Amino acid sequence: MGTQQTIQSIRGMNDWDVSTSDRLHHIEQQAQSIFAQAGYQKIRLPVLEKTELFARAVGNHTDVVEKEMYSFSDRNDQSLSLRPEGTAGLVRAIIENGWWQQGQLLRYQYTGPMFRRERPQKGRYRQFAQFGAEVFGASNPIIDSEIIHLSYQWLEALGLKNHIQLHINTIGESADRQQYRQALIDYLNPRYDELDEDSQRRLHTNPLRILDSKIEHTQQLLQQAPQLQDFINEKSQTHFTQVLQHLDTLNIDYHLNPQLVRGLDYYNDTVFEWMSDKTGSQNTLCGGGRYDSLMAELGGKNCSAVGFAAGLERMDAFYQKFIQQTLEHHDSIYVICQASSLSSAALFVATQARKILPSIRVVCDVQLGSLKSQFKRADKSGAKIALILAQEEYAKHILILKTLRDTATQKNLLLTDMDTVLPTYFNSA
Ligand code: AMP
């Protein structure tokens, strides 16, 4: 053993093992293909941005910016931050690169790491991956519904749709919230001493966040408080009604949740979250909404926008809880050879098999040793069939094909017949 001390990872930043990584990949792939099919193009953006971007976009008085950002001074004393979310950077990129022009509609999707210095617990990490989708240039309520519908299809594809519920609300325009904010402050000020500490702090910085406080007494105080709904302008009301009508048509159930305001400042009108009431405190899988003024606030054009983001690890926690199935790799081939002199021939055979079946995993045994130990490894790998290179047969261009699942069968296979025979073992290939 070495004498050096080992180095530990940073709290809240995880090394995911192979099976977790497999599930995360599966979850991510489902989203990527569902959204790609609906025209959402993939985009890659930096993880590091100027701190000012998040302060302006997400809001100085939000928890995310105030307490959770990884910010540091660069060598030239510029304050930089690891991105806590993806929307601000995307809007910055669109403005900077001139990607959006009046009259255009842009649909984007992205996946990547986000960073928030939160108290780590299951489903809440300091580095986590988000899948997000955003549409620019559409004020039509059908786009709100499209994003919700696609996120629903994703949850459905993962088998989660019966375990989650859509919470939805409208928070109107900024002017509505300004008026409501004052009414809420006027109502809560005389009750200041009864508020929990977090809510006291938020009263004059971000009072709307008090609405989704988890503290019971604060919730009791709020029961008689003015309601945001009474301050929403008519245009926003109509927009919201239309979003709900589309959801009805699409057969998506929703729960109207007047407490839902979301934690980031840039939202207006529709806000939504997919939640579960069956899991503990980290019960939100994904969230999103409209942010029609963000582009202009960051110095760009006026551009309507709507989007959503989901934490992949949070999705995985749900997936593990509700879908107990493990992702197995029965759809694979294991290549075995009888003697090390056949090793390079085995690589050739594996390459041929991969070309014939591009979506099937083909693994070569490189540890070699006895046939018995190679078969053991083949079995453990979960492969559906083994291709064996035996000296005598291979000299005649013949492989031995052995099925490893169900009932084991064995037969000879001419190298030249691989392209017709192998696909018959894999229906979906
Ligand atoms: P937000 O941007 O806060 O609305 O978060 C959107 C989604 O990202 C949440 O619904 C979670 O799925 C995920 N998420 C946010 N913060 C964390 C975190 N600290 N750890 C894991 N997932 C997170």
C-alpha cells in the first residue's frame, strides 16, 4: 500500500458507478430522442459564465444566486461562476451569436452538468446533470403545452407517468407581481414575528418565495393572505386558460397549484413542475415555464420564450424507486477464442459482427485462459450468444455459435454467413 494519503472527492459531487451511469444514459437518451423528433436541436454551451449573467438573469435575491453559486475570481479578477442552470447561458449565447431573428422560431435541447452549493442529500447534489428544452420566438400558448406534453411523453417512456403529477400555475406579468408583492408585504409585515427565519429574510427581497415555504405555521399564516390569482391581468388569464385547454385535449391531468411560483426570477405567465407525492422532500422531477422578458433584460431583442429542465439524477432516483427493473444487456455477443494465436482473428470477427449489428454490443474476451473461464465471463456479461473461435474450425472459416440464454444450443457458422445468421438472433436490430 502507498504511503500517500488518498484524495477524496468534493462533497455533493458524485462518482456514478456503471449501473447508475447506464440508467442516467438511458434516461437522457429517451429525452434526447423524444425532443429531437419534435424538432429540438442539440446545443452545447460553456459551464463557466460571468457571475453577472446569473445575477441578472436568475436574480440576485434568489437562493440559487445568493447562497448556492460556485463563484470565484479569475486571474484577471473577473468574477466567474459555474452555471447553476442552463437557460441564462443559452439566452446569452443567442444574443451574442445573433441566432434569433424576429419571426423565427428556435427549438433547442441541451444536457450537461449544473452546479449548486446546496446541502447534499439523496436527489440533491452540488453537481448534477440537467436535460433542458427551450423554445424562442413563440408567444402562442400551444408552445407551453408542447413542452409540457413532450416532458410528459418522456416520463411516460420511462414508465413514470402514473407516479407523478403536473402542478401548474400562472404568475402573470411582472407588473401584476409587483402589485401582488406589495399586497403580500403589507399583509405579512404585521405578522413578521410569526414567520420562520427564511421567510423573514425573504419578506423584503423575494416575498413570493414565501408562498412555497415548507414551514407549516408559515403556510397557516398564508391562508388568509392576498392571492396572486386576483392580481393576474386579463391577457395572462386568457393565455393560461388556453394552455389548460390544450392540456385537456392532450389528456394530460394537472393540479392547479396557486402556491407554485418557482425559484428563479425570470419567469412570467405559465409555470409548471412535475412532482410526486410519494417521495420525500426532493419530490420535484422537473420544472419550467415562460420567460418572455429575459432576452431583453440581458440586452437582446424582445423574444417570447418557454422552457423546462429536469435533473437526471433526480429522475434516476424516481426510476429506481418505481421501476425496479435493471437495464440488462441481453442484446449482446461475446467473442471467445480457444488459443491466444486466434486473438487477432477474434478482433476481426467482433468487428464484422459490430458492422452487421450496429446497435448490438459485441465484446471480445481478452483475458483468454480456459474456455470454461471465458464462458463464465460470457455468462456474467449477460450476452445472448457467444461466438467461439476454435483452431480446427476457424482454419475452415467456421465459427461456433452458442446461445447463452433460454436453452443453450450450439451450431457451426460459416464466416461468410454471419451477415444473414446473426440478425436472426436479435429481433430489434
Ligand atoms: P430548477 O432549475 O431549480 O427549477 O431545477 C430543475 C430541476 O433540476 C429540478 O426539478 C431537479 O430535478 C433538478 N435539480 C435542481 N437542483 C438540483 C440538485 N441540487 N441536485 C439534483 N437535481 C437538482
